[in-house]
Amino acid sequence: MIAQSLAGLPAFIVYFCTGLIAVVAYLFVYTRITAHNEFALIRDNEPAAAIALGLSLLGFVLPVVSAIAHSANVIDCLIWSVIALVVQVIVYYLVKVPVPDLSKRIAAGELAPAIWLGLSSLAAGALNAASMIY
């Protein structure tokens, strides 16, 4: 009975590690395209940076979850994860249109721009995830 329960363990490990790799890649890319240093701000206890980055991460992870659940294989999952990353980068630049000094304001600790960025990223991620119909 235990062996039967653990039959899916190899696939779980592969997809879980794929998801972790996608998350690390996302954080690496995303934190380099923004004009503010999220991790330094978070280390300095700046809630605005944590809110913006955390919600954008959720906006990225939602489509990755959908890709893991629906993909034909790991390569397919990685391709859709890259698409999710591209969508989040586009959202970052679109959100800056009405708030051109977005990064400066987040670095200064302003919550409204951080929430705007974070929730926009989350909304785009939810739409992205729902659109992944293979």
C-alpha cells in the first residue's frame, strides 16, 4: 500500500524541482529588471518591497502551477514557465506607465505603488494561468 502511494514520488520530485528552478530563475530575472533592489530593501525591513515582490512572485507561481498541472512533460512545463516570466516582465513595464517613478517610490517605502504593482502582477498571473489551456 505504501509503495503504491509513493509510485508518483519521482514525478513529484521532478516537477517540484522544475517549479523551484522556475521560481529561482524568475526572482533572478525580475529583480534585475526592476530599478530598485528588492532583496536589499527587504533586508532593511522595507514592507513596500516585500509586498511588491511577494505578490509578483504569486503572480508568477500561479501560471507555473497551471503548467505543472496541465503540461504534457517537463519541457512543456518549462516553456510555459518562461511565458509566465515574460508576462510578469511586461506587467512590470505596463504598471510603470501611470506611475513612472514606481521603483523610486517603492524604494522610499510608499505602499500604494507597491500594492499597485503587486496586485497587477497577481491579476496578470491569474489571467495567465487561466489562459493556459493546452
